[in-house]
Amino acid sequence: MNTAGKNKKWRLTAADGNSYDSDRPGGLGGHRRSRIYGRLDCRAALQAIAKGGYVKNRVFFLNQADAQAAGYRPCAVCLPQDYARWKAQKNLAASCR
């Protein structure tokens, strides 16, 4: 019986922006400086990782609700529909000022 991965922990970012250890891996990755989150297989993120420098600011989220509550926006490349909704809400809020 293999129990090597049984006690594995993942470092995730919560809705309040603080990090915590989780028994479940995060389903989304984000970039702390640009405040963008997306899928783990995002073409843009993988290209940035390949170029270096991106990894030190990488964060992970359990879900979109946590990412958005922490102040991150959806990636336009891998989450185009979510990004379009976010952009429309942002524009609506700006026009109400």
C-alpha cells in the first residue's frame, strides 16, 4: 500500500488573500503581482513560466470564488467568458461613478 502522498499538503490562497495549507490541490493558478488567475494549463501562464520569473509570484486557489474574493481577475486567454463578464461589470461600475 502506497501512502507517500496521503499526507501531502498544498499551499493555497484563501478568499481573504492569506495562504493556508490544504489537503486538496488548487484548481486554479494566479500571479500575485498582476492579480490574474486562470487554469493550470493556461497557454499564457505556461509561456510566462517557461521564460522564468513568473514562478516566484505564483499562487493557487481552490476555486474561482476564492480567487475573485482575494481581488484577482480572470485570465482573458484561458477564461475568456469569465473575463468578458468581469470586464463588463468593471465598465458598468466605472460608468456609475
